[in-house]
Amino acid sequence: MDKKNITERLVKTKYLLESMIGIIIIITIISTYVLVRFNQVSNTVLSLSNQLNSLENKFASTTSDLRTNINKNHDALTTAINQEQQNVGNIEQKLGNYSQQVGDVSNTVSTLQKLSKTDPELLIKYSKVFFLNENYAPSRLSEIPEQYKYSNTKILKINSQVLPYLQRMIEDAKNANNLLYVYSAFRSFNEQKSLKGQYSIVYGSGSANSFSADQGYSEHQLGTTIDFITPGLGGNLDGFDTTESYKWLLNNAYRYGYILSYPKNNKFYVFEPWHWRFIGIKLATDLHNQGKSFYDMDQRDIDEYLVSVFD
Ligand SMILES: [Zn+2]
């Protein structure tokens, strides 16, 4: 082999070696770069994955927060609705109370109207202790029809509102075979005064006091009170308590609002079985049921019945 060839070969080999080294360097550089990039990408992916997890967690937490909020709001809304319903209920109840009050007021008004039309004297006790003003007269009087009077010689009058009660009582007594006739009815203050004068002359003032009320003390001035008589007594009041008519009155008069003012052993006058006063069905019935007499009752308790005197 010649020198030239050897040199050429050496040069070729050197060139080959250099080329190979260059290629290896290039490959190493590329590999390193690829490795580094891969690491970078891998890190990025990891970071992204972490971020995704975190986002997922956040989302889950937000969802749960939202749900909690929705639940809270729902509860608050339900409470508010319940509160409102309760308010409406309260308002309804208040309205109910108001309408009740309005009803009460209108009842009170009608009671007052009734009372304003009712003579307060009708249920006052008149006796030696309590007396009626001499100027008092009933606001309306009616004549008692002839068939109910014992004698037709004089006009007899009665409080117009009481007349129907009296008529019913006399008619019902008659249907039960007990005859009742009106002997005496309304007497004015002056009539009572002159009657008392007559009694005093005939019997003497001591005895007249015990059976004929002084003027102003007489229930006859009220126009609601009647003296009854029945046939068989010779036109006298005395002995009336022995008759069937009297017994009928004792058992039934209260149904028509009448009471015996001065029963046996009363503290006010002698026993007057013929003398009956109208006080209204309710009070008369209560007295009858309790076995009490009008004059033994407290005036304040009696006054409670004024509103119902013509019921
Ligand atoms: Zn009388």
C-alpha cells in the first residue's frame, strides 16, 4: 500500500469519525431536548390535572353550597309563608272579634232603644217606703173593654201595652171556668187622694192606712195594676182569697206577667188577694219559680228585667 492511499484512508476515517461524533452529539442534543420537553410537558399535564381536580373540588363545594343555600332559602321562604298565614289568621280573628264587637254594640244599641221606650217606673217598688211623683201618669192608657169590667158605670183605663196581657189572662181564666172581672184599674194621684179621703171617713184613718195606699204610694197610679172581683162575693173584694179564681191566679198569673203585690204576711200592706200588678212575664216567672215576692227583691235586681218587661 502506498503512502498516499494510507493518507487518503486516514483522512476518510477521520472524516467518518468526525461525522459520527457530530451525529452522536446531535442525537444527544436532540435526546436531551426531547427529554427536557417531555419533562416539561409532563409537569404541565400534572399541573393541569391538579388544577382540574381543584376545579372539580371547587365545583363540588360550590354545588353543595348552592344546595345548602337553596335549602336555607326554602326554609326561610316556608317560615315566611307560615308567618304570613299566621298573620292572615290573626287578621281574620281580629276581624271576627271586630264583627263580634260590632254585633255587641248593635245589641247594646237595640237594648238601649228598647229601654228608652220603656217606662222605668213600671218596675219600681211603690209602698210606704218608695213613692211615686204626684205628676206621674202613664204615657198611654187604653179603656178596658166592657166585657172585662165588673160594672159599666165608670170608665176603667190601663196602660195600653199591658192591656193585651190582661185580656189573655182573663180569657184563659174564663176558659178554665174561673171568672175574673176588673173592679179597679188605673187611678190618678188625685183619684187616689179622694179615694183615700173616703176610706178615712168611713173607716177612720188608722185602718184606712193599712189597706189603701196613700196617694203617691199606690201601684194603681202606674196603670199596670188591677183589682179583680168575681161573682158570688156580693160585689165585695173581701173573700176573694176563698175563690177558685184567686187560686187560678196564684197558679197562672205569672204566665201573663202578673204578680200578687201584697201576699199574706207581707211587710208593706195587709194581704190584698185581689190586687195584681203587671211586671212582665220573665220577672213574674222567675219570682214564681223561686217562691219570692216582688217587694222582697232588691230594686237593682228588679231593674235588670226592665228591658224584657214586654217580651
Ligand atoms: Zn189595688
